Amino acid sequence: MSTPTPPGDTTPVRAKRGWLLTSAGVALVAGIFLTVNWFFSLSSANLDFTEAKVHTLSAGTESILKRIDTDVTIKLYVSPEDDLMPQFRPVIGQVEGWLQRYHELKPDLIKVQKFVVERTSEEEQEAGTTGLQPQQGMWFGIAITCLEKTTLIPWVPALFSPFVDEDRIEFGLSSGLSEVTSARKKVLGLMSPLKLAGDAMPFGGGGQPTWAIYEMLKSQYEIKNIELTTTKIDPTVDVLLLLHPAGITDEAQWAVDQYLLGGGHVIAFLDTYNLVASQSGQQQRGMPPGMSPGAIPTGSNLAKLLTAWGYIFESDKIVADMGYATPMGPNNSNPLLLTLGTEGIDRSTDITKQLNDFWFIFSGTFTGTPASGLTEKILLKTSVKNQMVETSYASANPGSPSGQQQMARLNRSFRPEGKERILAFELTGKFKTAFPEGKPAPPPPAPPGQGGGMGGMGGLPPGMNFGPQGEAGEPGTAATAPIEVKAPEAAPAGSPAAAPAPAAPAPVAPAPATPSVVSPPVTIEPKPADAPAPPAANPAPALTPAPATPAPALTPAPTAPAVPAAAPSPLLPPPAGAAGATPPPVAPSGDPNAPVPLKESTKDGMVFLVGDTDMLADILAQQQILQNSNLPFAVNLVDQAAGDKDLMSIRSRGSARRPFSTIKLVRDEATSKIRDQLKSMDEEVEKINADIQSQKTNKDRNAALMSGWKKMEQKSREIAARKYQLEKEANKEVKSKLNFYQWMNIILVPAIIAGIGLLVLIIRKLKTSAR
Amino acid sequence: MRHISIIFKRELAAYFNNPLAYVLIIIFSVLSMGLTFVIGKFLDLNDASLTNFFLFHPWIYMIFGPAIGMRLWSEEHRMGTTELLLTMPISPWQAIVGKFLAACVVLAAALLSTIPIVVTVYILGSPDGQMIFSGYLGSFLVGAATIAITCAISALTRSQISCLLISVCICFLLVLAGFPSVADFLRPTMPWLANLGNGISLWWHQSEMARGLVRLQSLAYLTTLIAFCLYLTSVIIRSKRA
């Protein structure tokens, strides 16, 4: 029975009022809490704590977004996380973060949609209609659409480089937005004998894939192919890009000269030994014999233009750089494959300031000083530990025993020149013509019976020359005769180092006199014909860096019998002194309507020159080239020349990912321990080889070769076994170090804290018992 | 401030003078490292950014926070010392803040116990120090939020077990609300709910800060959540006192 409330007692009423007031107070505070959070959720303000500011949109992106005035839809298609490989899962969050930032900058115009694509779902069908394809069963692509235009990022994780400090997701999105929202693309004139657009071979053959650089440029520019024999370059071309212009005629150089003087911008990637071209005459898989296209010369030059600008590009030499040699295994590195360090990259220009890893493959260098009126800016350069060596080093397969011997010899005989060399540079200023006499005369037509196209199979009409050829009309020979190492002897200054055709290609054009050789070059010459038959096939050199770095295997050439290097092409100017040498330029024809050739540029011109073209050939080493700065560098040059600075400022930002760089050092430390053993084994092989060479007569040499061959084979097997053991031990050491860190983290601190806790408990117990 | 300090020291002594704090710190350390290295395959990811390490923390705090905070007021209610405490010349706010700060010190000590992984990544690579700082900031705020939630629940009940269970459930919902699978499930049909889930999710805010992106929205949410939960604690304490 409850106690009745005495009359006049307002306690229950007051209690009820108190509850009401309390509830109202709580509701009010909750409302304030929700309102404050809703208000802050509308704001995209944030603090970017990353050192590289990877979460902050760059000025270039903001500029691009400001230009957008129509609806743009960005659709992300991604498989469920469980269907993705573990390394791709964190990428989803990063991509969504970027998409969210784009949407926040233009919430009315940029719409972002995410579709989780499961197998046989409607989302999968829709993803397919956009043109996206799954990679190994996984979907992770983006489609950007504006009105009728759609551009794709087919595989988003490719924009994230796990081994270098770059993320390109912002660039990928911004360039996609720029592409779909731009009314007109700029025109890029392309002069190159290389099949950058790929080629579908007839008869169902394989064919060459499209180069990634071509795809990247095509997405931003309208590409116009220009022949290497052209006599005029359309002034509507915004940027002229020459990629390995092997076989360019004097008339075409004149056309480039006039285009430049007329205000055009020129970018030229030259090469002393182009690896792609060296494989261009080989049998293509699936092609009937004799139907492969003719070979492309391996060297390219713009001698006339460069001379006028004050420079020389040594067509017969490649640079070996010990300071930037690429590691090829635990015990060796290849100085002909350059992995550029930070010191070799100019950080003062927008083109290269955010770029890091560069990979040069058998590169040439430029020497000289700019002509009056021109300013030079070096973008990329070698270290001081470099030496120019013969191009014949490039034609040897580093994976073969003879190739390894060559490398070993190069390493031992290397003499650094002590000065840096130019790999890539910019020239600006008022250019003067390289053809003061005017337009040069066209080359004389080829005599009848000689093939008109490259190759020169006798009897065929012009343009019908197929098949790998040596000299015109002769059957092809193997690309490598047996290679023997001769004692080094000084090469006469100024002479090109071209070996006979089977081993090394002839220079493309008469090279200017080379400067005197600083140190006696090591020459490699093929063995005379009476040597035992070599292995027939000569696969392309394997360019496989050390395991610690991403190690893409160079796509090996087909194993069909190898073919020689390029035969002389009618497109090439004949060697100096030969019949039909280039006649002096003729005076203008007198046509009153013909434009007057320019002698000097009307305004400041811009030329970029790079000493290697293979650096862009992702068909050679896809993973390496797609992940380093080679391609962004090339596209940056084009953007700079075309005046598009927005995308250049975005390209190659820093990354939030930080790889474990010291693991490589641990591996190197582990392998260096038995490096001396391997060195002495290498020296034994060298000694056997030297014994063979020292024989006076062919008969003795043959006998020594037969017996020495077996010893060399055995030694090679021992070296291979020791190297395998070395790798195994290095891996074991790395693994044990990593295990140590793992268990130290899991157990150490808990053990320490447990110890501290026990100590405190014991002290308390002692104090208590003392009392 | 003096009163807060007195309560703070009292609570801290209560934590560290019995095995509870040490056991909690050891469990946090073993769990966070074990999940990172063994389940998360930290060394195989070849990334010294510690993002994956921080992403496990909200799941650990789901239980760790309630474990630290469950005794804050439930113990007082069980022992009957709540009224005694509140009759002292201190306001309820001072007691609440003092206790909350002491619990945060235990949380901070647990986070400090993960320093070896920071040392490890500096040895193995060159991590982004600022990003690691933002990850720890996010982890601390998320942990403090779970403690504040538990503080409010513990003011409601005398049983620590009940407090633990209820707090774990609430924290679990708050962690799960913004998890990618949940957001992906909701986004096609109810995008506003997916966005709301992100906004209230402890996991989502922690994941952003672990990547080095400290949103004003995250700072505001976590600090106001802590303040709101402490306010609720005060309301509950006062109502019980009344």
C-alpha cells in the first residue's frame, strides 16, 4: 500500500518536472550534436598529413575541373573484395577517396558511381558494354563519360606502382576528364619507322602489340603519322615527335628544320642501338617464312640538324655508366642499362622535378655546346663514371656465356671518363637553318634490280622486299657468329666501330667525325668462318634486373633462326664517298609561288633531344617501363611542347606507399659475402678462354677450344649452382631477419610489460607484508 | 583542476596497482601485432606506411575500450561509493573528467606499447612520419570515443558484465556502420544511408586518418561524440543522485 502524498507536497510534481527538463536538456544537446556533425559533414576541409600531399588535389586538376561545364559521370567497376587479390584491396579505398575529392570540387557536374561487379550479374554486363575487361577474372576499372565521349582506365591498380614512389591515379582521372571534356585535341606529328600502333599480322599471325606510349599520347592528342621521306610538315601540327627516325632523308630533315623555324616544337628520341629495331627483321611468329617485314636500322641520327645546333650524337657508341648500372643479379650489374639516380635528374624543371626512376637501354649521348642564340638545359645526364663503348656490346646477348664474358671484360677494362654526359636536354632560342643553301636535292633513285624497300631481295619490284636480308640479294645469315674476345687495341680515332654486318649493324648515316677515344675501347669481333658452328638461334638479350627489384623478363624473340641486321636501305643516304653521294643542295626551283625557305626562326623555338628510344618500348620490358618514369617523361615533354602544363603538373605525384628499401640492402649484404668466390671462378673461365686465344694456328686453336669448351661448360655449371645456392642463402637470411622483426614485435613488449607488472606486484606485496 | 587531478590520480592508481591495466595492455599489444603481422601479412605487403596496422584498431577497441571503461562507474555503484564520492566537494563533472582521463592514460599506454612496429618500419624502410602520427591520432581518438561510450553505459548499471556487453554491442554497430561491405550493400539503393553510416562509423574515420587524411568532419565527430557521452554520464549520475 503506497504512502499517500500529503496534501501540499509538490515533490512528485517537481520530480516529474525535473525529468522533463532533463529529457529536454538531453534532447537539446543531442540535437546540437547532430547539427554540428551534419554541418561539418558538408565541409570537405581536411588536413593532409602525408609528406607528398597525396590527398590534396594539385593545381593542375583544379584548373581542369574549373574548365568543366557539362555533366561528367565517373563509374568505378570493381569486383567484391574477396575476389580481388590482397594487394589490390587497399587500392579500392584510395580510389574512392580520390573520386570523392573530385566530386566535392564539382558536386553539381561530376557524378561518381560505384558498381560491385559479381560474376553473371547485371553490373558485369554493364561493365562489359563500356569496353572494360576483367584482368585475370578481376574487375577494377573506371569509365569516364561526358556526353558522347567515354574514356577508360581499364585496370586501376596499374596506376599504382608498388615499387616506386609514384601514384598516378590523380593523373589518370584528370587526363580522362580532360580528354572527354575537350572540344579539340592538339595535333601530334609522329615520325618513326617503329610500329608504335602495333600491327595485326595477316594469316592469323601474332603481330606486335601497341606501345603504351602511343596509347597515352593518342588519348590526349590527335596523332598524325608523317613519313621519314616527307618534304613538308603541315604547320597545323602542334608538336613534332621523332622516335628513332632511322632512315630520315635530308629532305625530311630540311622539312623539320623549316617547321622548327616556322615556330614548331620538336622532340626527337634518337638511338645508337635500338633494340626493337634490331629485332625488326627477325622471323615473326605465325608468319610464313620470307614474309616478315624488312629490318629497321638500329641507329638513328639528325646529324645535319644537330650540327647546326652545335651538337654531335655519336651514332656508333653507347654509354656504359658504372654509377647507374642496373643490377642484373646478386653478383653483377649491367652498365649499358642505366637506372638513373637522383643526381642525374634535373629538379628545376616541371618536366622532371617529380620524376624518379629512369631506365635507359643502350643509350647514346650528346656532346657539344649550343650554337649562338640558343640556350641549353640538361634534363637527364650520366654519372661521372661513364665511358663510351662500341655498339657491338649491345648486340651480344648478356645471358649467353660469350655475353657474360663480354660484360666481365667490359667491367674489368672500364675506364671512367670523369665527366658527365648528356642523355636528354632542351634547346630554346632563335634557331638558324641547318640548310643555308636551301632545300636539298632528293636522293637518286635506286638502280633497277635492287629492291626499292628495305631488305633488297633481287628481282622483286620495289616495295615487295620481304624477309631478312644481309646485303641486297643475299640470303640472310645468323645474327651472331661465334664471338671471340680479342685483346683490346686502340681503335683509330674517328672510325666507326661497325663490325661486319652479321654482328653489328652499319651506322645509319655517315656519322660526323667522332672525337678521339679517351681510352682504348674494347672491341668484339666475330670469329672467322672456319670456326665451329655456333648455336643457330640468338634470342634477344634478356633484360632482367635483380630479383629485389621488379624483374620483368624481356620478351624473347621467336626462336626461329636469327636474321642479320639491316641491309642498306635506299631510304638511307649512301655512305660518304660512295657512288651517288648526297649532292649539294640545289638552288630553289624558281617557282614564284613556292614559299621562301626560312633562314632563321621567327620566334623562340623549342627542341627536346633524348639519346635513347628503347626507354619507351614497353614491349621490351613491360612491367619495368610501365612503372618507372620513362613514359611520364616522354608525355611531359609532349605536354610541355604543346603548352599543356596542367597535366604535366599532375603527372607522377608522390605516393603514400613506402616499400621496405632496406630488404634489398640486406640481400646485397648477404650475397656480397661470397662474391669473391664467384669472382675467382669467373677468372678461371677467363684464363681458359685466354689459353684458347693464345694458340697460333687454327688447328691448335680448334683443339684448345674443344678441350676448353668442356672445362668452360663445367665451370659455368659450377657457377650456376653456386649462384643458386647464394640466392637460397640470401633468401634464407632475409627471411630470418623478417621473422625476427615479426616475433620481436609480437612478444617483446608484452614480455616487458608483464615483467613490469610482476615487479610492481612484488614490490606492493613486500610493502604490505613489511607493514 | 585540483579536484580533477585528485580523481585522476586515484583512478590511475586503481588501474595500475592491480593486474587489470597490465593485462589489458598486454592483450592489446599482442592482438594488434598478431593481427597485423600474421593475419594482415604485414611484411609481405612491402609497405612501411602502417595503414593496415591502424585499420585493425577499431575492431580491437570494440572490446578493449569497454574493458577499460566498464569499471569506471559500475564499480562505484556496486561498492556503494557513488554517493560518497558525490558528497565530496567536487562536482560530478570533475569526477567524470578525472575518471575519463585516467582511462585515456591506460589507452595511451597501450598505444605506446606498439612503438616497436614504428621502430621496425624505420629500420626496414623510410616511412612517412606524419602519416604515422595521424594514424596514432586517429587511433587514440577512436579509442577514447569507445571509452566515453562505455563510461555512459557504466553509469547506468551496477554490473560490469552488463556494461561490457552493452558497450561492445554499441561499439560494434558504430565500427560496422561504415565498413566497405556494408557501404557497398547500401549505396545502390540507399546512398544517403551509406553516407550516414560513414559519418558515424568509427572504422571509416580511423581509415581516413590512417591514410594521412585528417578530415575536419572526423575531428568534429569524435570530439563531439566524446563530449556528448560524458554529458550523458553526467545526466545519468545526477539523476541517480536525485
